[in-house]
Amino acid sequence: MTKHDLSLFSAAQSAEAIRTGRISSEALVEACLSRIEETDDKVHAWAYLDAGVALDQARELDRIRMAGRAMGALHGVPVGLKDIVDTKDMPTQCGSAIFSGRQPEMDARLVEHLREAGAVVMGKTKTTEFAFMHPTDTTNPFDPTRTPGGSSSGSAAAVAARHVPVAIGTQTGGSVIRPASFCGVYGFKPSRGTISRSGVFRTSVSLDHVGGFANSLEDIALLTDVLSGYDQTDPASFARPQPNMLAGARAEAPVEPNIAWLGFPFDDRLDGDTVEGLNAVIEGLEGRVERFSASPQLADLINIHKTIYDYEIRQNMAEISKAHWTELSTEMQSAINRGAEISLAQYEDALAVMASAQSFFAEYFNDFDAILAPAATGEAVPLSAGHTGDSVFCLNWTLAGLPCLTLPLLVGQNDLPIGVQLIGAVEEDDRLLRTASWVQHSLKVQEQQGE
């Protein structure tokens, strides 16, 4: 078995092979480092990487295994962290020269969970400036002339390029779901409050979520289980039992799920091959998808999202913008200026609408197991466009705090990946993953029967 072969192992395969002594964490990390060395001069996924530190972690985890001590769910498995997640032993620079060399004093809560699970924290993956809109130099592993999506650009690209089996991202608009679609990987943003945001750079206290990327449904579930947990320092976190994501991903649906498709006025932004692919998926699910037209109130939720985001990003960027205004991108300056035009009353009204949306969807999923939706408008957009793609098909679900998953099911006219999004009921993430497993299996059966 070559080192290159090890870089193709899933997180679940790697953890099991390390646990049983078939491979070592050191060999796995070496394979990932070799893969990074081979390809990152084109992909540019990493903001910070220290091979020596990564190998030291791996060797220590191998010593723990050989000593017969307890091992965690990701023991010896490499993981990448979006460069807005604090680490006490690595810089966290948030994609901005303003934070160049910034060294946090403590790990983010999610990093504590990763270390407890035995993961090897490889380094920091690149992000757009302060996880907003201004692109970084990361490219799409399928086509270096195209974007990997944003803001979790490096995390999605690193998983797609097989630099690491799993990586951490965040989503305030569509920053997990869209990059996963563009890079042909699984992206999962669980229910709001599932994963602690303490120690993660904040742009919106109401909208920020933590999520992840992987190359299999099982891996994304395993990663989310490790990251999940109550944190009293995060106002979104909830002190209730968490769904078992891995059990959900591995479970068989007791009955065929009911799935909804909601048509929105902005569906005209979809590329033709995306429409064709989504229709093929719906047809392949043989009558389990029911189509509806979204009400005007639902369609307007994208504007509610924008109001909350602009207002809160101005608040959270206040100190930085005061001290470093000219160093901020025009995209960030524009958002801050828009936020200044929003009154407190308008903001509070938007929060009230957000709460109503959450209540609406809580009832909606009494009748449906999931909503099927686009993950992005189409294939990854060219770098020359100067942006990381349109997040419109993610905003409503992020606003409502619903669990969202990208499945890499489609290929566009340029042979580039296009994801399909599934949305589930809040705090029923395991049910969503079970439905996703059913969708994948059903489409595979249909494909085999058509051969």
C-alpha cells in the first residue's frame, strides 16, 4: 500500500485502520502531506501548514494507541480548519492582512472536541476575507480557472483534492453548501446550535453556523458527531440531547420519505444543465417529490436574511473597520455602509420574521422528511468573475437554522460537479441524513436498472 493510497482513505476507514493497527497515523499524515505538496501549488487551499507539528501530533497518537489507551472517534485522522477558527498553537488570520500573524491564546470549543476525539489538526484552510465575500486565491481542484466557492474556499478544496479526509467550514449565507457543490464533495451545515461557535470569528450572531466537508455521507456524519455538544458560552447552543448523525446516515428509512420541492421566483438564476439535472433527480425518485410554489412571504426571506446580515456584520466589524477602514475590501466596506442605513426597528422586525420562519418550518416538516433544492446556480463560476458564486439558494434555510446537506450527484456541461441540496427539520439532522442515504440508494438503483 502506497502513501498516495492512504490519502484516498475516508475518515471512517482511516480511524478503523489506525484503531486496529493496520496503518499508523504518521503514515496517513505523511500521505496527506505528500498530496498537499503535489497539488497545493495550483489549489492554494492552505493558509497555514506546519508539517512538523502535524507529524508530531500523529506520532503521539500512535504512541497512545500502542500503549493501549483510550482512542477517540477520529483517532489519528487529519482534519483542516477554516482560518477563522481559533487555535492556540497556530495563527488564525481570517483571510485578512489586518490579522496577519494573529495568535489566539485558546482553542475554539470545536477544536477542543477534535483534539478530544484524537484528530490531527493539520493546519488552517483559506477563507475569503473575514468569511465574507472578497475571494482568496484558492482555486477549484477540478478546474484551476474556476472558484471553489466561498467563504469556506480552502476547506472544500482541500477535501476535494484529497489533502485531508474532512475539514471544517462555516456558513452565514451559503458558505458550506455552495463550495461543496462546486468542489463535488459532501457539505453539511447542521441545525443552528448543534456545533459551538465559541472561538470562531463572528460576523452574525443570528446567522453564523459551523459545518464541515467530506467525501462520503458517513464521514460528514462522523465529523458532525465529534463536533456536536452544548456550550453555555454560545447563545445559539442548546442543552438538549443531540441527534446521532452517524446512526442516521447508516439507517434505512422505515418508509419511503416524502420530499418537497419549493419553486421560487429566483429559480430563473439556475443554469440550464442544473435545471435538467434536478429534474432528472426528481424523476428518479419516482413520485416521492411533490412540487409547490413558494409563497411571497417565503420568497422574501432572502431580503430578511440580508437585513440581519448587514446590520450584524457592521456591529461585529465595528472595531476593525474603525482602525483599518482602508485595508478592508470594497465588498466589506459596502456591507458595513449598508448596515449603517438599517434602523434598529428594521432589524428587530427582521428578527421577528426570522422567528416566524422558524415556526413555519417546524410545522412544515410534520408532513415532509426533507426539502429538495439547488445547492448553487450551476457549475463553479470562473475566477475572472471576481466572486465566489451566488448563495441565493441557501439563504432561506440558513435564516431558519435548518440542517442542510449537499449531495454531489450531478455533472454539468463542462464536466464539473453540481450538488443537490437537501434540507431537514431543525434538530432532526439524523432524519435528514437517513433521507439522504435513501435518496442516494434510490438513484443508484434507478441508474443500475437503466443500464
